[in-house]
Amino acid sequence: MPLTVYSDETFMREALKEARKALEKDEVPVGAVIVCNNRVIARGHNLTEQLNDATAHAEMQAFTAATNFLGGKYLEECTLYVTVEPCVMCAGASYWSQIGRIVYGAADEKRGYTLISAGILHPKTTVSSGVLAEECSKLMKDFFRKKR
């Protein structure tokens, strides 16, 4: 049986499902999945309000779930798919997890790690951006428009 290879868009759609879960909870709609060997091994969405924890970002939830799944703290063979560019905290956590690749949808012009430095990431981590960016961005814009 041949191995099906999924596209970045396929996994970003999974991250978007997580973002919608956050939206249903009135959380900032950011979602993340971590993929290893072409399989989703972890999911996360923002839980900062529900947990009353400023560090409960989608990526942090996904990192914890992935390391628990794999039984180790390093994710060098994995890819993080996240709907919005990681913040500095999440980029720093990705450094310590040694994630192999990050794919994000929408840029974050206010809080994204690239505003500070791309060097926050582990030197071996590769990055792809703009995957389903319009859909990812729309979720955020609609959320904040309703809040104002």
C-alpha cells in the first residue's frame, strides 16, 4: 500500500479546525497541530482565558501533547502547523523542542517573532509561511472586529 503524502494545506486545515474550537470558547482563534511521519500526533488551540494562563497558547498546548505522545522532549522530526505566526514565547519554546519545521498561515504584524528576530528559532528549524493565510487571517480579523 503506497504512503499518502499530504500537503501543507491539508495539515493547515487541521490547524484551522483547532482555531475554530478556540473561537467557540471565545478564545483568540489560533490553532496548531504537530505532524510526524505524515500523521497528526498533537493538537492545540488557545486556552488562555479558559485556563487563566497567559502561556496557554495553541503552540504550547501542541508541544506538550507531542512530547507526551513521543515520550521525549525533542521534536526534530516533526512539523508544527499553526494558523498565525508564533509569538516570541512560542518561537522560544520551538527552539527548545528543536522542532524540525514550522508552517504558519497568517503573519502577526503586532506580536510575531519575526518582528524581533528569526534567530529565536533553532538553527535547524525551517519555516514556511502564508499557507492558507487569507483564511487564517480572516478568523482573527473577524474575532477582533466583534470584540471592538
